[in-house]
Amino acid sequence: MPRTNEQSLGDVIREFLHAYNLEEKLNEQRLMKSWEAIVGKMVAKHTKNLYIHNKVLFVQMDSSALKNELVYSVGKIIGDLNREVGTVVISDIVFK
């Protein structure tokens, strides 16, 4: 009986992502896509740019009043975003 090398597509994709160190970038993209779901449509509408560098999420806002309000919720937002992705992707948020 011939041996087969069968794997599920999901397993192959996970191995590929791990082999090429793409898991972290994929998780960062997932986190940024979940921004609106976590902070709400109103905040997302005033968000101009999101990017992650060294586990810090940088958020450019067009409203300084809203930015100041969000500073008080940084811990909760970090926890909610990381929980949404299922792993620790960011450790801080900087509002610009």
C-alpha cells in the first residue's frame, strides 16, 4: 500500500506562514482590520492611518478631542484588540 503525504489545506497554510515568518504580519493585519469592530464606527471614521511598529499601534486621528478621550481607554482597547486576534500583537497604542 503506497504511503500518502496528505495534509489539510489549513495545516499546509499554517506551516507555510511559520516557515516564512509571516504569522506576525498576518496577525498585525487582522488586528488592524478589527479596529472598527473594537472602537466603533464613529471612532473609526475619525481614524486616518493605522500602522504597527515594534508591537506599538500608531493611530493617526483627525480629532484632537477624540484622541484625548481614547488615551484614557488605551488599556481596554489593547486588551480587546489582542483578544480579537487571539494572541498578543501589540503592547501599546500611540495616538497622533
